[in-house]
Amino acid sequence: MNTTLIEDLECRGLIAQATDINAIKALLCTPQVVYCGFDPTAGSLHIGHLVPLILLKRFQDAGHRIIVLLGGATGLIGDPSFKAIERSLNSTTTVSNWVNELATQILDLMLPKLREPLTLVNNADWLNEVNVITFFRDVGKHFSINNMLNRESVRQRLQRPDQGISFTEFSYSLLQSYDFAELNRRFGCCLQVGGNDQWGNILGGIDFTRRRNGSDVFGLTLPIITKSDGTKFGKSETGTVWLDAGKTSPYAFYQFWLNTPDADVYRFLHYYTFISCDEIARLQAHDKSSQSKPQAQHVLAEELTRFVHGEAGLASAQRISKALFHGEVNELQLNEIMQLQLDGLPTKQIAGLNLVDAVVQSGLAISKRAARELIAEGAISVNGKRASTAQCQLGLPLYEKYWLLQRGRKQFVLLAA
């Protein structure tokens, strides 16, 4: 149980730092309690949160109990770790609503995939009960200002005299440390996992838990996920890639992973999927030797879309992709046309059914002459069928209202009557 899990994490490149890897291996010989925290900064998680959630499932699959902590209290403060500027403070109502939304999302996402239910907690349940004087006396006295100032995440802010760091944000580490000690006291939690930007906070929690509870606890961090060129990962052309289908549709989610660069795709397969390291190596070898298109992007897109949106979401995403890029537009369901609108596909209201006028109104051509030339060249398709020079009308609409107009391979406009 112990070495198999840690060795798999090491093989996948999922361990950035650990307080004592050998001690953690020995600890995991028997079932343990592991936790990861998520502060509410929006009403949905995004793909950056998927890796720690999947990591928790890896721990449960290895026989351990998992806890998800939502920061109903710490979310009111905001973690300053490696942030260039001070966070804006959100209202209590806003944070509380976000906590409820994230709780529902996490449970809906994770429970069908777990052998046993996870434990979901909100740190507002205990931090809201702490008296400020008691907190400073019983918690603050265990923290050295010197050590806190030496943390890289704090030092970076202090080196920006135009920004600095407020006492509010400076105190965040104490609150997260208190969480670890409280989870250790309540549930016997002995291991905290999180992103590598949480290393300083995790070390603070380990030290405080030892001082307060007399317990030896440990920490393990995941690498911060970046693209191969070093740029931040997790955004598409239209913005953040959310796990909420109402913010990022299953189709847009699927396409995001399908467009993963070759330089990143095998690393992401290690991070985001349960495919074994050996299988990923075989897939990489196959793609390298094959004359056809690589399979890795399709595997990654299918695995993750299925994990987040289920079989129905995956089937819908693939159907839309096939409709757009293989001309099978008549296979689209009405809700999938709505997905395309959600994803920002240009939508134009048109007057009349004349094809040439529609091409101009859609913006795919700048003039009627240019529209006729495009049609003559076979560059215009209506609802997946190439328009002919003899065609005067758009033809029958989809669901009595829509026409999907296409120029070339990648330019689409949805026309609505």
C-alpha cells in the first residue's frame, strides 16, 4: 500500500516537496487521514483544482480516508501566497454562497467515483468561534515573525514597496495552520496535501500541530502546473476553464484538452488521469512512431471530459465536434446548439433567407461579390453541406430557427431567424 502509492506519485511527477518522504512512506503502511483545502474564490472550481481532487482519490484508492476542507473563514481573508497584489475582500454572503456551491460541485463530482464518501468540512465552523484575544495568546505565540518574513511568498510581496502586505493577509498562514491542528484533533488527520505555493503554510501547520497537539504530522505538495513554455496553465482563448458546465460547456472543455500541445500532453496524462505510467509510455512510443495523428490528445480529452461531465457530457462534446468538423450538423441536439452559443460562437439575427445576403450579414464576407466568390470556390457550408453556386436560399433551418454557416474549416457563425 505504502510504496506503491508514493512510487506512482513520483513516477507521475506529482510530488514537488515533502517534509520527510521516507517517514510518509512508513506512515502510509497503515490507513491514514489526508486532507486538502480549497478556498472559495468563485462559485466553481477550475481545472487547476482537478489535480488535488484526483490526488485525494488516489489516496482513497490506496486505502486512506480523505477530507476536503472548504475555507468559509479563510476565504474571507485570502491567501497572499505568491500573489502580486492584495486580494479584494469579498462579503460574508458572497463567500458563504460560494462555499455552498463548491460543496455541491465537489460532492456531485467526486462521490460517484469514490469507494467511500469523503469528509467535507468548513473551517468557518471552528474559526468563527475563536475569540481574537485567545487566538493571539494560544496561536500567535507559536509563530515566529522572523520565520514568516523569510518565506518566499511573503518576501516577494515585501520587495514590492508599491504593494507590501497587510496584517490581514499576513495572518492567513496562522489560520491555515490552525485548520491542520483542528483536523488532527478532530479526525486524526496526519497529512496535508496541496499546491507547491502552499509549502510555507503547510510547514506552519505542521509546526503548530506539533506544539499544540503533540502530534507528528506531515505535508506533501504538488507541482504548480505550467505549460512547457513556462506560461500559466488553465486558460483558453475565452478565459478560465471551469468545471461548471454552465461556465465552460462540455464541448469547450473537451476541445481545450484536445488542443493540448504535444510538448505537454504526456505530462498532463500523468497528472490528470489514472492511466498507468507504463501505458502512457507505450502511448507516447506509439505516437512517436506512427505516421498518423497522435492519439494522446484524444485520450486526455476523453478521460477528463468523462471524469468531469460523465459519459453523457463526453458523448455530447464528441457529437458537437463531429458536427462542426465533419459536417454532421444535423446530428446536433438543441441543447448542444445552446452550448455553442455559451462558448461564444458568433450568433447573428438575420432578415430573409437569401444565401448571399446571409454570408454578408454573418461577417464571413465583406460584400455580396466576395460572398459569391466564396460560394463559387466551395468555401461556404450551410448546416454541414457545401453551398452550391446555384443555391439561392439558406434552406431548412435546424429546429425551425438556426443555420450553422461555415467558411473553410474553422470559421463558424450561427444564424438565427
